[in-house]
Amino acid sequence: MPPPAVRPVARRGVAGEAADRIRDAILAGELAAGTALKEVELASVLGVSRGSVREGLVVLESEGLVVSEWHRGTWVRELTPDDVDELYTLRTALDVLAMRTAAAKGSGFGPIDEVVRAMEHARTDTERVALDMEFHDAVYAATGHRRLQEAWRAIRCQVHLFLLARVADDPTYQELVVPEHAGLAAVLRAGDPGAAGCAAEEHLRGSSVKLVEKR
């Protein structure tokens, strides 16, 4: 028998699944920024206990997807100008390092090319944003740098929110997403770390400017 201090797995598993379902709905745009997240309603829809929903929301709060305040409840995070600035500066630092490291390593680019091809067939901006995130997942994976990948995962969900807000009512995203990411893939294959870092910085600068202009 496990020692008494070990918690049962089943409850945590249900809470984790609740977090997954709510996260999916947020990142699919089904739960918009600012939407109130009520435990009773979510428990009914998901078919789980309020406790499981509560634990799931704690997970999502740690990921930066939701905000919870005493007496005010929990809601989907709305990005403030300060959020945008902090995410942009932190992500830029990480992405520049990731692109430089992946270019220097010079391998593992197959999954990156596959995502670019998938982008060509995406039908909605929600699909494009999900593939945009997969592209950068693949870049980080190509670095082989474990701690860098962990740092990326720590902000990944908030970056996904950032992108969803950035592309709303912006037709240029649909037009540019494939050529921009194909360009990043080409820079990686060229094997020049300096050029790869510059390409990452330029890629993110345009995204940040567009989001700031909308606010």
C-alpha cells in the first residue's frame, strides 16, 4: 500500500481533464476574454464535481489563462497593455535564443516543415493560430535545450491568447502566416544563428505592434 501522504490519482486526473477541456475552449475562442467561469455551470457541462472544476481552474490560473479574485470569481484573462509588453519582451528573448540555438544545431527541421505545409490548408484563424503555436513548439524542440523548452511552456498558453487577440479582425494574418513561417524555416535551414535571431525578433515585432494598435 502507498504511504498515507500519497494522494489518490483519480481525483487529480478528473481535475486535469477539466482543466484540459476548459483550456481547449478558451484557446478555440469559445470562451472569450473576460468570460465569467462559474463552477456550477462548468461542473454541469463537463459532468464532474465542482471540486474538480475548482482544481482545474487553479491549474489554468497558474498558466495565466484565467484570473481569480476573492468575491469576484474567476474569468478568462483579458490582456492589458502591460501584459502585451511583458509577453512580447519575454517571448522575444526566448524565441531569439531558440532560433539561434536551433540554427546552430542544424537538425530536427522536419516537423517545422510539416507545420508550414499544414498552415497552407488551414481554414480558420483559430486553426492557423494553433498551427502557429505548433510551429514554435517544433522550433523549441529542435534546439534540444531542455530548460529553454520548459521556459517556453511556462508562457505558451498566454502567448496563444496573445495571438488570438492579435488576429481578431485582421485579414493580414491569414495572408502572412504561411510566408512568414516558411521564411523562418528557411532561415533555420541556412544555419546562420545571427540571421535566425534577427528573423525571430522581426517576426515578433510586427505581431506586437498590431495588437497594441488595436487597444
